[in-house]
Amino acid sequence: MAPIRSHHPQIDEEILRKNEVDANKALIRGSLVTAGVLVILLIGYATGLFKASPKVLLYNYISFPIIIAVLCSTFFYRNTKYVAHPGFKYFLLSQYLLVIFILNILLPKHAILGWAICVAVACHYFHPKVAMATFISVAVLLFLALYMGMLYGEWDANLLNANDYIVLEGQQIPINEVTFEQRVQWLAYLRANGNNRYLIAFLYYYLPRLLTIGIVAYVSFAIATRASQLLKDEIGIAKQNEKMQGELEVARAIQASVLPTAFPNNDKERVYALMDPAKEVGGDFYDYFYIDDTHIAFVIADVSGKGVPAALFMMKTETLVKSLATSLRADTATILERSNVALCENNDASMFVTCWLGILDTVTGELRYANAGHNSPIIYSGGKVSFLKCAHGMVLGGFDAAKYKEESIRLNQGDKFILYTDGVTEAHNIKDELFGNERLIAFAQTHINDSADQFVPNLREELNRFSEGKEQFDDITMLMVEFHQGAKIMSSRSFKPDTRELNNLFSYSSSLLEILNFSKRDIIMINTALEEVFVNVSKYANKSTSAVEISLSNDQDNIHFVFRDAGKPYNPLEAPETKITATSDERDVAGLGIYIAKSIMDEVHYEYVGNHNVLTLIKYKKY
């Protein structure tokens, strides 16, 4: 059996030390069992169940209690530091060898099993030198015990060539009365008559017993070799596990670095979130990021499966969604569609991810969102708690032609919404009951006044109480957002140069004007001016770019509408003024549009900046 070697001494030493401690404890248990057997034997001698000479009985009555006490003393070592000491095994083995040696002297024909146990236990330590030293010790002590047992131990008729009595000098002596000197004389007598019991004992007792013990030792070595290999495998697995654990810790740190941990708590929005993976790394993720000064995106997702594959797919999804949201500045449905196409490519593992994406206008409170098969968020609005109605589209990564629908809702001051993964609703307790939607809504109603940084930890504690200690099965991720309208408006939004975008433009501008408490009449008039300008821009601008930026200066209490397009330089303010009295055939439609805009707005300015036409319309609020 080759010594166990490793390139990781710390792991090897720990595993080998544990194995040695286990072997020490096993030998202690063996000692206690041996003590129990000796107690039974002692009772048998005391009750006359086993026949022996008075001298042998005396030896047994003296030796057995001492041996029993020595064996039982090992009981007090089992929970001490000595069990783990490198030299403790030698103490135990020496003690056990000495006990078997004495027993073999007292009971020459009954102690062979004890020698075999010594060899087997020594092999259990997986130390070849210890096992070999034990086998050599057994061979020597067995030889000594055999001949000492012939003179001092229990009478063995086969070994001493006599059954009930011996005859010395014409005197018949019962075997239970034979003294040490008479045994010596009897063996000398037999030797003189051609019956050398010392040689016969060596040839027919010692060698067969040694051979038997050798066979036991060979089998024990074979078992120990197999166990040694298993121990090597265990060491290898331990090293791999340690390496993997280290890699998982790095992966966990990388994953944690991707998720935001600093949450905004300002006059526009308050956010709090957590992600608690079921394994070292998880497949859930949440994120929030600013697209511009007034638009913030919120996303939560749950990848199929758990562990490293899910974590890798999760990071790919998070990167895609965030990159597309910030670069495209498009509607949420388009962002999910583009993300889905990218995730479907080379998706040989057939993984998929549920995802909810929302973009909040921090000025108007408009929340635009799209859902790719994810749980419906909970929303607090108007003092009521409910699930936000969502059109559930196909999961991302499932079908590359999947389409998604953008929906929207207007948040008011103090409204909240909670995003979560199914690890929340599918949390189990010891009765295999699910936490479920009903408990989630009930909890949300009870904690309706909690702030974001209170609600999320409180819900996590509620899940812990519900699970009653049952192991977490799935990743648990939650994100809560509180909406608080900002005091200053600086917002921008892109529109395609297409008159079909007018409804979106009106919705966008109206929401801002309502915040500023413009009257309904003023809102209609301003939208009319915006329509005229937008139609002209859509007709004459470069079709690749057109944007409307809306900002408010609190000091001057006015609102600016800025139109930018990448068309050829053109100042509509220099165009000939349209004659209102002219007939429709004679009237310039484009000029009429700018005339209407100038009539409604308080100021209109034009400039050409950065290869863009920039037309600014200013409207003062009237009191």
C-alpha cells in the first residue's frame, strides 16, 4: 500500500488527520467490546461454566479485572484532544497487543481472533509502516504467548498431549493440579520419548495460526488499499471542491458586482432590492439604470435552472437588456424583442429567461413596461394594492420571432411598485405549501406604509418564517420602487418622423403640462402648436432623426419645446409670412403651420447647431 501523497498538504493533512481520529475512535469502541466479552468470560469462570485449574482460575481472577479496567480506560479518551494526537494510535495499538498477549497466555487456544483484530485495525489507519509493524509484533508476541501459555495458561490437551491427567514417576496427576514445575517435567519427558511438543507446537500450532493471521492481514491490506484509493479520491475531490468553491466565490463576487447595491433615495425615486441565490451563484437578477436625466429603467429576470450555467446566462441577459435600453432609447417592447433575438442565437443549452422591463419618466410619472413571461408586479396606487395588469409575452430565448407589447400606467406622487421572481411566491414550508400570490398580496396590504428599504427586508423575513427552516429551493429576488415627482422638469424623448407618432407626442406633452397645472384650454392650444411643427418636421426632415426635448425653468416659470432634426439647414422663421386672407390654393401650408405655432406660443427661436435644425418654442404660464 503506497503512501498517500498530494500537492495540497493542508487538505491532505486535514483528511488524513480525520481518518486517524476515526480509526482511534473505532479502536476505542473495539476495546470496549473486548472488555464486555471478558466480563462474560469472567462470569463464566466464576459460575463454573468453564473448567480450569485453581491456579489458572486465580490467574484469570487477577488478570481479567486488570485487563478489563485497562480496556475500559480508553472510554475516557474518546472526547479529549489526545484522540487527535499523532502518537495516540501507537498507545492504543500497544495496549491492545498487550491485552491480547496476556489473554493468549491465559487462553492459548481462544485468543487467535484477537491477533487478527489487531492486524485489521492497524490496516484501518492506512499507514503501511504501522500495519507492517503491527503484523511483526503479532508474529513475535504470538510465538511468545504460545510457549508461555503451554507452561502457565489454561491446559490444552492437544498442545500438551494429555486429557484428564499426566503420569510422572508412576504418579497420576489430574491436569487441574499440575504445577509449573510438573509441566516442565512432563514436556521434558515427552521430548525424551521422541515427542517434542515445543517443535510440534511451532509446526502445528504457531505456523498455522500465523498463516491464518497472515491471510487476515493480506485481506485487510487489500481492503486497506482499496480504502486508501478511496481516500486519495476523497482528497482529490476535496481539492477540486475547494478550487470550485474558490471559483464560485469569485463568480459570486463578479455577479454581485453586476447588480447595483447603492440605491437612490431622493426626491424623484426611492429604490431598494435584494437577490438571495439558492446556490453560490444565482440565475435571478435585478437592475436599475438611468437612460437619461429623467428616465430610469427597472428590470428583473429569472433564468431557467440554477448554478453557474444560469448565472452566465443571467449576466448575458443583463448586459443585453441594459445595452439595448441605453443605446436604442426605444420602447420597452422593442428592447425585449431585440434582446430575445440575441439570446436565441447559439442557445444550444435551450435556456430561457423570464423578464420584466419598465422605464419610468421621473417627471411625468409615466411608467412604460413590457413583460416576457415574468410575474406581474404589485402596484400601490390610490391607496389600493393590486397586481399590475401585464400582457405576458414569450420568455426570452425561447422563440426568435416572439413579439412583445408595451403598456403604460401613470404613477402619482407616492405610488410604489414591487418586482419579484417566482422564488418569492413558490417558497415552500415544511408542509410543502407555497407562499403563493394570496399571501404576497396580503403581506403587501399589511405593509402598505413601509418604505422601500423596509418592505424588502420585511418580506424576506416573512419568507423565512413561512419556510420554517426548510432549505431554499429557488433564488429569491425583490425590487421596490417609490415614485416621487421631481421639482424641476428636464426631459427628452425621441419620436419617429411620422405623423402616426402624434398621439404619443400629445400624451407625453400633456402629462408634463398637467404637472405644471396648465389649464385644459392651454394644453389643447400648445398641442396644436406642437402638432403643426411636428408635421412640418416629419415632412421635410431627414427621416433618420427627429427628437423633441421638453424642459422647464422654474425661475422663469415657462416651458421650452425644442425640435431637433438632422435635415438640411432651414430657418422657417425666414420664410415669407402666410397671408391668412389668401385662398387655400395660394396659401403655403408649411408657412401656415409656423404661423399658427408663433401665434400660440410666446416665443419661437431657430438656430443650426451641430448639423441639426433646432427650433425652440417657449410658453409662459398665465396666472
